[in-house]
Amino acid sequence: MEFPTLPPLPIPLCVALLTIITASTDITSRRIPNRVLGLSLIVSLIVQAWLHGLVLGAGAWLSGAMAGFALLIPLYLVRGTSAGDVKLLLTIGAWVGPVMILYIALATFVIGGIWSIAFVVFRRRTAQLIANLQCIVRSKGRMSAMPSQASGIASVGSLPYGVAIAAGTLVVLFASASA
């Protein structure tokens, strides 16, 4: 499988700026502003239409956005991430398209997973993490039977996942530029 090529300018610059802004706000306020994401979605649609024509640009925009949404919504549904993170990946997908967003999501999952494990180990919450995972497995993933605080699930802490999304995005952009 071949690594995706870097999208044409100004897309990489806009995406890099978007991820830096959203990671910064996620670190400082634990929120990813809807205004930033909404503005970025509008600008990405305009840029896609300018680069590819109205119909193809809108198609690229929509397919990338839906791919970004589809890749992260399962984690949101099991309370593994926030809505802001889903909207951020959707917005990045609108910029880069469905193929590159897949690579970005994979890089994000690796970076976020390593960071999460290190966080849990550093905070000495490994036993609670294992108990939480056992509780989830016992529920067989049924949303109506998802464990609650009363059934032994307790948070092991949270991370500003927008930072992992930004890191995954920048890694893929830089790797694409050097490919």
C-alpha cells in the first residue's frame, strides 16, 4: 500500500494551523471551539471547490468529512472521546479527503494509545483500567448495558485528545511531504 501524497497548497498549511489552534485550546481549556471548526469547514469547502471545481470539490469535502466522522464516532459512542474530537477529525477529513484521513486516524490511534497507556501507568491507575476493561467485556459492548459508576467503572483520567489528533495529523502531513 502506498502512502498518500501531500494535498495541494494551501491545504497542508491550513490543516497544520487548524491542528495547532485546536490542540492549544484543548490543552488550555479542554475544549475544541465550534467556531474554529465551523469556520474551518466553510473555508475547506471553498478551497476544495476552488481546487477541484464545485461538484468534485464538494464531493471531496463531503467524503473526507464523513470518513473522519465515521472513524471516530465509535469511540465517542462508548465514551472514549468527546464530541469535539469527532468534529475535529471530521473537519480535518474535509480538508484532506478520505484516504489521508484514514492514515491520520491510524497515526492518531497509535499516538493516543501510547500516550494513554503512559498516562495510566504514570498515575498508577492500571488496576482500575483493567477492571474497567473487564466490565466492558462482560457487558459485551451493548450500549444499554454499558457499565456505570455503580457497576465498578471509574475514570482513570482524561487526556486532551485533540493533541493526539494534531500529532497524528502533523506526522502524516510531514511523512507525505517526504514521500
